[in-house]
Amino acid sequence: MKISIMQENLNKALAVVSRVVSSKASLPVLNNLLISTENSLVKLSATNLEIGIIYSIGAKIEEKGSVSVPARLFSELVASLNTDKLQLVAINNNLKIKTTNLESSLNGINPEEFPAIPQIEDKPRFNIRADKLLSVLAEVAFNASIDESRPALAGVLVYLKKDQLVLVATDSYRLAERKINIKNSEEIKAILPIRTAQELIRILSNIEEGGGVNIYLTDTEIMFEIGSIKVISRLIEGKFPNYEQIIPEKSTTQVNVDKAELLNAVKIANLFARESSNAIKISISEKGEINITSSASQVGENSSIIKAKINGHGMDININGRYLVDVLNIISTDKVSLDLSGKLNPCIIRPIDKNKQDTSYTYLIMPLRS
């Protein structure tokens, strides 16, 4: 293999693919990435056997071929080069990197030992705008469990039904559901691993190219085609919990409140709640006030009162204040609603858009027992 390539393009691609390379891989080849040629493109591939990323970039190809080299060293070397172009030459499983004033050689591994990254050849199941996919993933993914003892909770449910895409994530203490309209005629349910969702969020946050994302699905794998990038992941086996049954259909009290004021009050309350598992108390008064309190025997106590529009009965509920801060940081509207139906029932938070509750996004926090 012998190619000439722009340093900027190569560095950008390496920053994406090298993220999935494990530093504690069981197989030496998994510490590497694969560089291969295909027509007039150079493909950079990396995998940890759960997630694979393939990034294609244009280059001048003088000789076709492939080579597998240490991902971290190669990425750091290319990022350090102060040059517009560089030449890559593969000889006997080793890679020479040449510029006008530098020549380095990396010891590689036989590229035939590099694991094949499966690609789905069928037509895409659906397409979604890149910015929309980024938005909906960011709105739910942070709720997924980090405890892999319950695999189905360590991922994001992708539920495709007629003309609607629903994403859901929960750790059993809180839950987020996001619905968007999409052109579709079939029903699909799949659980996307949380790490794959996180990598997609990072990639989508940094891509300069717009357009859509093609999504391909089989019973065991999912592939996202984002311009010149392909992200391939295994799906989580198992059944996602029947979450809809824990979302109350009605509430006895609805609170409409300024998001910024609520966020600030809860952040202050959390300062006093660190020693008490982030427990804060929200007291709702029919007079149109919310009192947010927290205390810790070693620190002290705090109380904040904010105005709100309240429909229904006054009540108290204890919740994890950090969970409330997380969702308020995600919601972009100026006002939010809290739906409550008793101190032992979940608290539902939704955006208020154009003076109406936006039911396309639902965030649920389970109460704490006082």
C-alpha cells in the first residue's frame, strides 16, 4: 500500500475511529486500527467487538493494500505533524509515515488478523436528520443504567412504529421517553447499547456535514451511516421493561413554572443534599408557590420559594435533586410542567412550548420515601 493523504483529513478521521479502541483489549490486534484502500478512498476501521467504526476519506492511491497499526500511537503521531500532506507506505505489515522532514515507522500486525466488521447490505430501514438524531439521543441516553447486571437497562430502546420513532432509557429510578414523527410503515424494537449511543452523540456533535443518517437493522446488529462514517453495533439481547405502565395517565396536581428559576433553586438545594443521597423536598402550595428544601445534619439546611401556576391540590414529594437538574439542563423551553399524583407516585416533567405541555417528551422521576 502506498498513498498520499491530507494530514487534516486523516487526523479528523483518526479522532473518530480511535475512540472505540480498547486500552485493555484481550487480543493485541484490538489495540490496532485497520487502514485499507477501496477504489479512490482510504478506509480507517476500528472495533472493540461490540462497536465498529469505519471512516472513509479521499486520498491519492498509488498502490492498493492494507495494514494494521497501533491506534493510539498512530493517532498521536498524525496529530503532532505540522504538515499539509503525508505519505503512508505499508511494507511487510509495517507502516512508514513520511513528510518532507520526517520519516517514522510503526510495527504492525498482519491485517488479515483484524476482526471483520459486519456491514448491513440491505436497504436502510429509515432515515433521520443528523441534528434531530443528536437531539433525541441526548434527551434520553443519560438515563440509561451503568449497571450491566440488567443488560436491557444499559441501553436505549429504539421503538419504531407507524410514522413514529420512540426512544426510551431508564435506570429504574428515572426514565425519559422521546417521540418524533417519521415516515415509516413497519414496527421495530431494538435496544441500542449505551456506549454506542454515547459515541453517536460525540460523532454527531462534531460533524460539519449536514444531511441525513441512514439506519440499517438486523435482528442482532444496527448500522448508522453518517456521510462518510459508518457506526456498526451489536444490539442488546433481552426485553425492555414495559415502561408505559408506570407513567401515570392522569395527575391530581400540575405545576407550570419558569425553568431557569426552578433549576437555580434545585441546584442550591442540592448543595445541602449531598450527604443525604441528593434528597430534596418539593412542597406545592395551592397559593401558587413551590418551596424547595434540603438539609444535612453535618452541613445545615436550605429553603427556596418560587412562584408557579398550580392546578390541583397542594402536596409534598421527596425526589433526587440531581435527577431534576439533569433534565432541566436538557429541556430547551423557558417553562416546564410537573405532574404529580401523590408523594408515593412518580413525578413527571415535560417542556411547555407555546403555553402548551409538550407530550412528545416525558421525563419521570421515582419518589424517595421520607
